[in-house]
Amino acid sequence: MSLSLAVILAAALCYAGMAGLCLAMDRHHSQVWKAKAPNRQRLLRVAGWLLLALAVWPCVQIWGGAVGPVVWCGMLSVGAFVLVLLLPYRPRIAALLAAVAAGAGLPVLLLTAG
Amino acid sequence: MSPRSLALLSRTAAALLGGYALTCASVIFLGAVLPLPKSQAILAASLTSFAVYTAVIVWVFATPNLKRIWWVLVIASLVLTGAGILLGGEA
Amino acid sequence: MSKVESGAAEGGLRQAMAWLHTWGGLWACWVLFVIFLTGSLGVFDEPITRWMKPHLPQAAEASGDTGLDDGFDRPGAVRMGQAWFEKNQPDAHFWGVGLPSDEDPSIRLFWQDPQENFHNTRIDARTGQPVDGSHERDSEGGHHFVHMHFEFHGGTAGIWFVGAFTMAMLVALVSGIVIHKRIFKDFFTFRPGKGQRSWLDAHNALSVLSLPFQLMIAYTGLATFYMLYMPAGIVAHYDSEEAYFADLLTQPQHQEITGIAAPLAKVDELLVRAEQQLQRPASFVSIEHPNDSSASVLVFGRFIEKPGEYRLLGDGGGQVFFDGVSGAQTDIQMPGELRGGAAQDVQSVMRNLHFAAFGGHLVRWLYFLSGLAGAAMLATGALLFMVKRRQRSLNEFGSATPRVYRVIEVLNVGTLTGLSIACVAFFWGNRLLPLGIDDRPVWEIVVFFVVWLLSFFHAALRPASRAWVEQLLALAALCLLLPLLNWLSVGEHLLLYLQRGDGERAGVELVALATGVLSLWGARRIARPRAVPARARQRAAVAEAQS
């Protein structure tokens, strides 16, 4: 895995993960969907945690077991910041972007891991 | 100076100066009792000290009884310093 | 002043902490803002130095090469340095020779005079003559920001000053966590265009989302200087700092000066022996008490960055100790060897975490952004204080309240925008001050401080809202015109840097341009507050209703 791929992958997964956790909350769920949907919200929450956890992988690949987690922490903040800035202005685009990030990030992750 | 500003001044002094004294005392004490070679015990205690200092400052600003704060700070500082020097022995 | 303290340790824990956070945070936020902004810039001290010194070569990728022959005659450099010291500083208590390398091909000399003051100079590695810097753009470069960050250019007193405010930061963070009622519920909440509410949201989001970084950076900063801030343990249990260190790192004991003259061993030969054992070039040779019978020589191995290898521990270049008279080796610490047990390992990791040099470019950028988030957290906190009181005075200072508010407002303007202007003005000073003047680096720093001071005068003379707009516009102008100034003064520009692949210098100008655009946007927002888009308002209302 190259450095730039790892950075993009970690950022995409962190952003998507944060978006999952965020949109699982009633307050933010309503910014994108009209009605509450407990099942979808539960799914979003699980997916969010999972994506955040998976983002550790590219970080550790490039930076190793000691520095990788530090980079991961930084990427978590970056992902959350981008989301918080985008969400109040363009909530649907924020959600769409998260779907794209997860949709593109996961296959790439599988390819590089395999 | 009004009694209230005097009380605030006393509280601030207790947090900053009294807190620092108690933190130093904690380092001297832990430096003597931590089960590590002495230099490493001192280093470990010094690294912990900033958390101790933070906790003491927060405690001083959360405890209403000013007199009690000063008593605790003074007695704890003296006891910990004394115990630390006695237990630490000669350098 | 009778009502200022109302609230200290009153009410429950949360109320007491709210008081502490508001007032402790207020008096500390300006200094902390300076520490955070200059610290964030200091992350990129090397790129800034390269931009300020166009004669320096472009940064090279780390090769990880540990070969002893890199084209520099280091034993010769040691002989040259020693000859210079014997001639010019025979009575100094300490001689240090920084050996030439790709980074700096000259020989750097450091010494401590009998009055214990430190000095330094540079000599040419080919001629042994003092480096003629009159044709160079002599500058403190990015180190200026690093020094502002940890000591305000104030030596030991400055380090104490910064340490005291860092403790205030820790206390503010802890009290802030206690008073934030809904950390997780409000985790992603930012409601723009709603006045005070938005400022509080922004302050909360910035703090909470970067909290791990803020706690880490404050704590590791204190831990880096633990010897200075918390000497109690060492004083109580050891005779001296040196004795403590010798014990901790199992190194030879420090010797006192004896006053008995004794010729110095051949230091160039010691250097060769040290390099062969360390299996890498040396970077620095220090000679303690030269020509005294207590003399000792210490050779430091070069710090070598291996591409693709990132570590928080064990990155040392190794060191070899010699008796300075007999030349006998007294100790050797190999590169990467750890001493001082787990406690020292923790301290080393903390220091490395603070210095941001452990993970390449990306980590530097993350630190830069997180540091700016910290600065923004402090800025929003300071602004929030005034926004809250602008509509309705809380009368905390009795009849003096309006005057105190005015002072706080002026301090806000002069610190937030004023310091930013001063930072850019430092770059302008670098390009505009004539070459070859005495103490040129000092004059650049004078420009920095004078511009900063002027910004406070300006803030004091103008109504607050005008002062904000005017300073933001000044900041925008200085940032946006910086690349042009660079082109006019030294003939270099962004496209040239990009063409050459000089990402460091290009990065400096790109960050300046981005800052310029942002401040232009900020000035516009303040000058013409725009209505919130209906859609965003509607969504915010819905979200509010459902929370």
C-alpha cells in the first residue's frame, strides 16, 4: 500500500464511520430522512463503529504498530471535522459522500488486504 | 479589599501555590516509595505530577470550605515531604 | 471588584467548574492562543526556514544511509573547530562542534564562557574562517515560531511562563469536560447563523473533536520540561541534576572543574573511534572542561531517518563518552539503545509525541490542523465570552464593567488577528530588510513584535467591529501579496517551486494564500452579516425540535 492510498483510505473510512455514528442519532437522522427508522439507525451505528475500526488497518500498514494508532486518532478528528462543517449546510450531500466513501473504501481495503 | 475578593485571592493562592507545594510533596513521596530504582521512581512521579496538580487545582475550586482547603494542603504537603525524605534516605 | 468572585466554588460541582472555566479560561486564552498559533507554525519550522533562506538547498528525501563517507571531512572539522576555540575561547567551560552535513555544510561552534553564558558562531569547513553571511538572507527562520511557542523569546523565565499557562490549559480542559452537559449528544452538532448558540456549538465541536490532541499536547509539553517545572523530586533525593541523570541513564558521573591544567586528548581521533563503533557518522562533539584534568568528550551519532520506518521510541543516534585527558572510552550507548527503564521510555515517547517529527509529512499536517483547531477553540471561547455580554452586560465588575469589557475586546482583536498579522509580517520583514546588516535575524523578530504591538494600538483606537474588519483585511492583504513580494524581492514564486518539486516552499505560500482567502471571507462576514439560507435554518429548527 502506498502512502497516499493509505491516507485517502483512512480519511474515507473515518469520515464514513463518523457519518454513520452521526446519522444514527435522532437529531441528525432527521436532517437527512424525514421519519425515524430504528432499524436503519441501528445499522448505521454498527456500520459506523465498524468503519472506524477498519480505518486502523491502512494506518498501521504504513506507520507501524506504534505510530499508526496516533495517525488514526488524528484521522478520526479530521473525519469528524469535515462532517460537522458539511452537515448543517448540505446534510444530504454529507450522507451521500459517506456512502460513496464507504462504498469505494471497503473494496479497496479488501483488495489491499488480500 | 472586600472580604469576598480576599477570599478569592486566598483560594487562587491555595490552588496555584498550595497546589504546587502539594504536588512537589507528592513527587518527593512517590520518588521514595515507588518500587522502582530511585531515579526512575522520581521520573515516574514527576511525569504524573502534572495530573496531580490539575486535580488539586480543580479540587480547590470545587470545595466551598476555604479553611479546610488550606489545612489539607499544608498538612498533606508537610506529611508527604517529611515521609518522602525519611523513606528516601541519603542520595 | 466586589462581584468578580461571585461563583467561585459556589453551587454544585458543575457550577463551580463553569466559573473556573469562564474566568480561568478567559485570563489564559490570549497567551494560550499565541502558544497554539506559533506552535502550529513551528511544526513546519524547516519549510519556513527554507522559504526564508532561498540559498539553502531543497529538502532531500531521507535516504536512511548510515555510511561513514558522505563527502565531509569530519575529523578535519573537529581539528578546525578545536583550533578556533584554542585561539579565541581558551577559557570557555564548554566547547561544542556541530559537524558539517548536507543540511548545513559549515561547522557550527558553541561555547559556554566562564560566566556560564552560551554563544555560537559558524566557520567555513574548507577555510576555517568565519562564514561570511553578508550575501545570505540571514534569518531565524521557522525557529522564531518555535521559540515563541515554548518561551516567548524569554529564556528560562519564558519557559516557566508557558508552563504556567499550559497548566491553565489542562485545568480549563478538565473543567470544560465537566460542564459540557451533553458531550456525546452534541458530538456532531453545529448550528450556524444563530449568534451565541453558534459560537458555543463551534467552541464545543472544536474542543470535543480535538480533545485527545489537546490533552496530549498540553501534557506532553509539560512532560518535556519536567526537570524544570517539577525539580522537587530530584532536589530532595539527589545532590545535583547531573547526578540524577548519571544515575537514571547509567552514564559516567559529571566531574567538577579541578583547576588543574591537563592537555586535551586528540579529539579528532576520538571522533573516528566513536564513529566506527556507532557505525554511523557523528553529528556533534561536546567537550566539557577543555584543558582541565576533569575534561570529558562526548560524541553524538547522527539522527538518521529511515524511509518508511516510523517510531516513537529508540530513535536516538547513540553516543560515546571519553575521558578528555587519557582518551579512554568511559561509556557507549548504541543507536536505539534504551536506558532509564519504563519511566524514561514514557518520557521519550511523550517528548516525541509533542515534537511531531515521528511520522513524516502527514503527521505534521495533522498536528498543524489539530493545533489550529486548538487555536480556534481558544478564539471561539474568547469571542463567546464577549458575544454573551455584548447584548446584555452581566455587570461582573460593578461600575468598571464597560471598561473591562472594552479591554477584553481589544485584547481579543490584538491577539487573534493582531498576532496573525505579526506572523505574516515576519515573512515580509525577511524579504524587505536589507541583506548584510548586523543582527539581521533579530531585526526580523523586531518587525514581528512591533507589528503586533501596533495591532493592539489599532484595536484600542477603533470601534471593535471596525477593528476586526480592518485587521482581517490587513491580514488578507499581507497573505495574498506574499507570493508577489517573494517574486519581486528574490525572483522566486509558487509556480517555480511547484515545477522544481519543492513542496516545502510551495506549501508555505499555499498556506499563506489559503489564510488570505479565509480572512477575506471572515472580513466580509463581519462587515455584511448575511441572512442564513432558509433551508439550513429550517433544518436546524427541525433538528432543534427533535433533540
